[in-house]
Amino acid sequence: MIDIQGYFHAQVCYPFILSIALLRQGRHLVGVPVGRPKTIICLTVLSILALCGRADAEEIDYPATLELAWWNDLFAATLDDDGFTADVEALLGLHVDRGALRTVAIGARYRWITESNGGRRRWDLIELTSAATFEFPSIALAVTPRAGSVLAGNLGGARLQDLGHRIIMAGRTLDDTLQDTYPASRRVGAIAGLNVRATFPLGRHTAISPALDGQVAYRTGVRWFYPEVAVSYRDAGFDARTALSATWYDSPDAQLTIPGGYASAGPCIGARLSMSYQFRWFTLGYELRLNEGGSTERTAILFYRLGRGLSLRTH
């Protein structure tokens, strides 16, 4: 039986209150000091604590999953601000469960890439995508096509990174040696991709998942192709995964392949290690990525998932 009050608070009230507060405090985020950063932090913590006090997961049949992720090289103990220095990502998936169609999702990712080896160039990337996941249990296969648009160039990344470093009083700033040069004008492109994944149980709590993922890009964005093999362990809310991949990268946008960005030669061997724990009806997790984008850089992700199911991220 659905707990209507718990669901309403979890999916509507608290996220709405938090969103309004963040929008009010951060409306001048690009180019103008935000002000009251402690207020934002306090509101975020209070909202999460309020969410934690709601109904049990067993009483709520969530029709959707919301996933928020913050990528940062700081979480991987890399403090050089080079390469894939920070991302923010939001994904919203609707559980359809009609025939083979399981989930339809929309997502947005905002990525900062900075030049390594002492260079001053940088490039920002925004990806807006939609995807649908089809599952075929009889052959243990999941297929997820996706498509979307891409915006690249000076999208405020330098000012936001400078502001963040000033707030936490750590890291380089624009007055110091933080990368500040956008070498070209903004551009718009399109991407389309496909993820095919099979899952085979190895035991009561373990499974192996071979996968293929490919993506094409027009004008800007990233092209890639990679085979991957992942091994997972799940038990009593705990989930751990490790994955190895070999990836070929390319891009029609030369600014995405600056030193520290996506590698244009391959194959690039990469690895991912993730751990998460599902509480009553939300999940907190951490993922470490080695050789992200073939850049030899490492980055890590902190993520929060509200609702049922595994991560909506397929790559």
C-alpha cells in the first residue's frame, strides 16, 4: 500500500522547498558572488535530514527515480585542478514497466575540462539527453538507446570554479594560475548512443555484466566505443561493483581533446570501482574512475538516488 503522505513529502514538498531556496540563493551564480553560502549548505543538510525521517521504503512504490551526482577530482585525492576537474549531473527516470520497456529517463550533465601540463586552456560541456531501457529477461539482456543535444564552450565554468575555490579557501583561483582561456566560441551539437548489457549471476549475491557502449557526435560532443566487463556484489542494501574497459575516443570538437581532456588515440584502458548503500528509500554512493576519458586523470563521484532501482547512468 502506498503511503501517500510519505510519498508527497519525499517527492514534492522537500525537493520543492530545497529547489526554491537554492534558486533564490544562487540566481547570480555566474559572474556575481553568490552570497550566504552557509545558508545553502544548511538548507541542503536540513532538507536531507528531513527526507530521512519519512516513511519506510516498503510502504512506497516509487514510480520514478531521481539521481544527483557530483563528480570532482578532489574526491579522488587529486588536487591539481587539471583534466576532468568537476561535473554535476541530474537524472530523472520514470518506471514504465510495459512489455520490454522498463524505464524512460532524461538527464543533464555539466562538465569542466581544464588543460594539464601547465596550459591555460579550458572547455565546458553541457549534455542534455533522453534514454529508454528495454529488458529481455529470457536472454538476460538490457538495451538502452539514448540521444540528445550538446552545448560546448565558455559556459561559466571558470568563474564557478574560481568562486568555489574562494568559498572553501582552497585550490587555485583566476588571480593565481587557474586555467582561464577559452580558445574558441560556443558551439552546439548532437549525440546519440546505445548501451547493451547482459547480466549473469555467479552466486547468490554476485553477478558478472559484460557490456558494449557506443556513441556518435555531430559538431561537438564525444564519440566513443567501449567493451566493458563488470563484477558486482549485492547484499542487504550494500552494492559494490568493479569494472574494466577498453575505450576508443574521438571528437569533432578539437577543444575536447586538449591535454587533460579526451584522448584521441586508443584503446584507453579504464577502471571503475563503486560502492553504495540503500537506506529506507534512498541510496548514497561513491564511485572512483581511473583514466577518465583516456586522460590518465582520475576522478570520483558522490551520488544520491531517491527511489527504487539501480543507477540510471549507463556510462
